[in-house]
Amino acid sequence: MTGHGLLAGRTVLVTAAAGTGIGFATARRCAEEGARVAISDRHERRLAEAARTLAGIAGEEPLAVPCDVTVEEQVQRMVDTVVDEYGHLDVLVNNAGLGGTAQVVEMTDEQWHTVLDVTLTGTFRCTRAALRHMIPRGGGVIVNNASVIGWRAQEGQAHYAAAKAGVMALTRCSALEAAKAGVRVNAVAPSIAMHPHLAKVTTEELLTTLAGREAFGRAAEPEEVANVIVFLASDLASYLAGEVISVSSQHP
């Protein structure tokens, strides 16, 4: 896609950016919009592959920092590495998340805690680390990846829904605190974005059902979600703080 310089001169860090999903699409779109991009993921091989692919778009291989967002030391090292290498961090995109399917009556404590630790607490850890850098600088943007499931019930998704609802609440509260320093915090809430990894972990029947609920009769492409993230990261969204934008065409 042809860029419009929306993020020219900005440094952007995208978590969980390896693979073919929203994170990689966001990193690619940020590069197309002129940003200097850093990417992170806990899958080191896929992270390296993503960096090589992005090099063809950005003209230089992006900084690739392995990080497990459930480990505070790794999160802090990730942000410190980006700041040391690029001089500062303008935009953080919190994309790391983990789903799963289990009925509440059968769900184990481990299943519950694992999903919340990655999806909600991981977002908190990364947000905290970024704000400690952005607030003293007097500027910056954080965009969180939530989900419409934080608003809408779906059977077997209590842990994931609770985590994503928590991401929405974290977005609103941290936005109020950060706005005083000129830092904006917002979120996107996709419904269903199709990519190969999702197809591997979800039944074709469920994907067809979910896509059928959308007004366009299809799932979103990861790039369609990434476009909204780019908007929130850019100056076009300069007056938005604590907002959660639904990226969905789902009708009642």
C-alpha cells in the first residue's frame, strides 16, 4: 500500500509482530507510513523472518527484540533496547495476546491465569514500561489491541473476554493519567481478522459463523485493522484519548 507519511520520523514498537496477523500487518503499514519500526515476539525464528520481510519495505532491517510479555525483565529490556538503539520511542502498539476455548465449569486456574497474564497483564507491563519513557519526554502514543469480545459474550471465551475487557479498562484509565503529559492511549477492538494462524487454532465452522455475522459477510483482513491502528498512532487522532474503536461490521 502507498503511504502518506503519516508516521514519518516516528519510532514505533509493535509487540507480537511475527507471523501473518495484525501485528505484522501493523509493522508493515507503519513502515509504509515512514516510521522507523522495531518489532518484538517470543518466537525468535519467526521474528527474524518478519524482520527480513520488513527490510524490503522499510529499506533497512527493523530492530527485532525477542520478548515474552509475561516476564517483566524481558519487557523492560525490550523498551530499553529500542530507546538505546533509536534514541526514543514515539509509539507502542500492544498487540500480544493469547486466546483459548474452555467452558467456565471446566476451565482450570492455569488456563485462566495464562490467558490473562499474556493478554491483560502483558499489555499492562508493556504500557508501564513505555509510559516511564514517554511521560518524562512529554509525548508519545500507545495503541492497544482489544477485541469486540470484551463487549460481546461468546461461549467458551470467558477468560479471553475478561482479559480484553480489562485491556479496554486499562486503556481508559492509563489514558487519563498519561494525557497530562501529552501522551495518548487508545485501543482498537477487532471482531474477526483472518490470517493463517487463526485458521489453525479455530474450527472452520466457527470461522464461517463469525464471518457470517459481519455486514460484509467476511472477516477483516489484518491490514484493515492495521489501518485503524496507524490512524490512532498518527496526528490525525490527536484529540482521542481513552477511546476504543471497534473494527467490525458486525450487525445485531
